[in-house]
Amino acid sequence: MSAPPSISTLTRDSNRELLSVLSSPSSHRPALAPELILQILSDPSRWIMTWNDNIIEPTPVPYTEDSRILLRTPPLTARSVSLLRKVVFTMRSHDQGWSSYPTNHGTYENTWTWFDAAVETKSVEAVQEAHGDIDSLVAGMPKPLDSPNVRRRHRIQSNRHAVKEAENYRITIDRGQEPLDDLKVGDQIMLIACARYPGWVNTIEAAGIEIWGEDDLNERAHFGEGAHNIQNARMETREPDHVMEDKRWVDGSRPWGVRNAIRFLARKSKKSDFE
């Protein structure tokens, strides 16, 4: 069973409120400079979970199967590639609970059940042809066993040797670490369960993927009694260099929406539209 994707709305609302406060002068201080506000909003404590999925049913992967894709993300868009900062993989699992090597029992030595994180590459054209507008893609895509386009694959966690009880693992991979060191538009991030050699079984009780990234504040952000949103801010303060900045999304640079939101709020505060 898969859970629907969720958005960390509490943090996003907090970021909007912080942006409004920092961009508006008060009786105690002037409005902060846009560059400083960008640094504050880029701090890891302000990152939001933009997508997640999980399985919560027993899933044995025997050595005869070798490996199975448990979960995969939708193809990454230019926006998600730009904003992504880390991916968290969670597993609750154990092996078959026995082996012929008692000296290794309870250790991570000579263990042959494990998990890989991988990146599958698809061309943007193929994704658009199969699914339409790439920016409208949502979670819940099929999870086939075959993955001929895997570009990068990296072991992230092994089960302890010959342990019957399931154990919890939470592995965080930052942007720039293998296998997330060369993400492109159309890529899909996968969690793969593996087992090798006769008798070995990777038993998964639950598993999940979380994508965390910077908040570009482009969704339903409301400030002050005027209830102006970020989209209005972008339209009202559009500048000639916006095309160049939008193109740099795929290179991991800061999205254009927050900069213009700050400019918009600064202008509105000068007009006394905000307290």
C-alpha cells in the first residue's frame, strides 16, 4: 500500500510569515536586505518536504530475485531539480534470521541483504510524450521491476547478519553526494531492495522516500490584508533578467520567485500596505 504524497505546509506557512516580517520595516529595525533574507530562507532549517511515498506491507525479496525496485519518484522537473537539497530513505527490515556463519551473527560483516539508492534517466522528450506536460506530473507512477536506464546506483544500508527482528534505518543523502551528484530533468530517484546467494532473503516491513528542498514560496502565499500571492508579486515586479534566471533553474541556482517576492514586499511596505 502506498501513501499519497504530502507537503510540509506548516514549514511553508512559517516561511511565508518570516518573509513578510523580514521584508517589512518596523519601529525597531529597517527591512532586511534581500540578499540576507535569501540566506535565511536557504538555511536547512527552512527546507520543506516536497514529495514522499512509502510502503507499509511485508515485502520479501529472495536471492532468486536479486533486486526489486520498492519505490521511485516521479520524473524530476526543472523546478524540482533546482530546489532539491536532500533525499531521505527509510527502511524497516531484516534478513532471513539464520546463516552458517555464527561468528558474523548480529554484525554487518558478510551480510548479503541490503538497499541501493539509484537514479534512472529518461529523456525529457520521452517523459513528455508519455505523460504530457512534465510540470504536471504527480506521484503514484508505476514501479516496474526492470529499469534499463539506471545511470547511478549506490549501496546505502545493509541488514545485520542473521537477525530475525526488523530494525529501523533512516539514511539521508545530500545533494551532490552519490548517487545524487548529477541530477537532470527527467531523472527518477529509486529505492531498491537486494539479496544475493542461496538462502538470503531481504524482508522489508516498511520503506519510504522523502524529498526535501528549498521553498520558492510560489504556492498560495498570502501577505497582509491585501492577500497578495507570490504569483502576483512575480508579475508586478518582472524585470528584463528574469528569463536568464529562469534558465538557471536546472543548474541548481536560487529560483526567481523568492527574489521578486522580496522586492514586491519591500515596495508594498514603502506604501504602508503592511505593518
